Amino acid sequence: MVDYKDVYIVPQYSDVLSRNDVDTTAVLDPEHTKTQVAVPVISANMDTVTHGPMALAMAEAGALGAVHRFLSIDDSVVEYTRTQGIRALMSIGVTGDAKDRFHALHSAGARHFVIDVAHGHHYLMKNMLTHIRKDYGSDTYIMAGNVATAQGAQDLINWGADAVKVGIGPGAACTTKNVTGVTVPQFTAVQECAAAIDELSNTNGRQYVCVADGGVQEIGDIAKALGAGADFVMAGRLFASCPEAPHPGLYRGMASADAMRTIRISDKLPTPEGKTMAVEQGMHVEEVVSLIAGGLRSAFSYTNALTLEEYHVRCKFGIR
């Protein structure tokens, strides 16, 4: 099992004349709204990364944003209105006010959701997915996670998910792997989950989506995740430094002590599985997304691919 840092993309004969000929377009919701974006990147649904204005900035830059859920229900609806009607992903959990939050956001017009918990391969996730599909039908697009195994990915889809978020413990601000010992190296997790998702797509005759979440240290890691089979890549630290972020320069895991003191009512907190770090304030969202797009176009051209679909087939890896 390997991480992004353990692999490299092998250059191949290419007849791509210019990286400007490469199309990095991806579609999040191929069955319904066909939400197409120029760059297959999503800003993470963390409270220091994505609120309504950040999601709007991501959309204007040609990517996507996932608005965090660590707000009151009323404030979550406000954040949705701040996206100005773009197809931002709105986050909910699986316990507490999750069903009421979903209903309020759905009533406000939201149709793209992330059911976001640390351990997505869980009974409570199954219940939430079943509830939404039973009571709201198929008019909502649901990304669910996180998981890190093929079985986990397939179960989420069988329970009702349209997209699966992959990653247990790979993020820079996540210490789950250190505190609990639980993780799967992210490159391997993405490869295995993407293959399992493709298998179900072929079996069911519809396209499900794999989202690689976490572990991105540099743009090349995004290229590696897509080459491993991901359709989109979710990143936090790359965008936490942007002026458009809720708290520019601050980046923290949602299971960090700082975050839990903010979002939990109880005085007794569980063992932290995240940390808080300072990041130097950097470029605007548009500039970051543009740099990512340029890196991906180059990676595609090195592997003789003009589209993401071709890149999935032609990208080859070596082990360091």
C-alpha cells in the first residue's frame, strides 16, 4: 500500500501538441444536473476553508466548493443563500439535527449535498442515506464519506450515494492515523475505491463519482489522485491560505481540540484527532485554481491524454 509521495507518473510517448489542447473538464452529476466544471477540484468542507463566499469564488474560478456544516441550521441556510444559487455542495452529518438541517437546506433550494462523517462506512450513514432517498427521492445529489476501502465505497453507493468521498486520515490537519492507528495510504485507497465504483457504474448502467479527499501536498498529488481513478479531488490546505477563505491563514482539522471547543456543547471533549496550524496568506482562489489547471494540463500531456477520461486509461505509475 502506498501514498502519493511513494509513486510517480511515468512519462509516455505523446502526440499532444500543446498542453493548451488539453481539456480538464469534469462532470459531478452526470445523471441529473450535469454539473460541469473546468477543473476537477473541490475546496474542503472545513470551517477554515469553505463557507458560502468561498464556494462562490470556487465556482467563478471553474471549480467547486463544499460548504462546511459546523453552524446552526439557520446559519447554514444563510451560507447557502450566499452562494448565490451556484451548485455548491452543502454539508450535513448523520446525528443530532442532521435530518432537520437537510430539510431546511432542501427547502431553501439546495440539491447538492455532502453527508460528511469521519467514518462513513457506518450504520448511521446507511440510515441517513436510506432516509433521504425514501423521503426525498432522487432529486438530490449526494456525496457521502469518508471511506477508504472498496467495500465501503460500494456499500455507500448501494445505500444511495451518487458520489463517494475517499480518505481516512491522509490530511495534513488530521491525526486519526496517529491517535488511532486507523488509515489506508491515500493513493491505494483511491485506486481501490475508484475501481470498485467503476465496477458498480458498469453493473448499474450509470456513472458514480469518486472524490479523493485529503493528503494533497502539491499540485502533482492532484494529478496522481486523478490518475489513480478519482473523478474529483478535494483539498483543504491549498485553499485555506486564500483571502476568500473564512479565516485566511488558519487551517484546522474538524476533530482538532480548537474546532471541537467551537462546535460541541459538552465541556468533556473526546480525544482530538486533528490539529490546528497557521498557513501564510497566499493567492486568490482564481490564481490557485489556474495553477492547478496548468499542472493538470501538463500531466495529461505527458501521458498522451487530452481529456480526463483518456487520462484515467493512459496514466501509468512507478513506485519510488
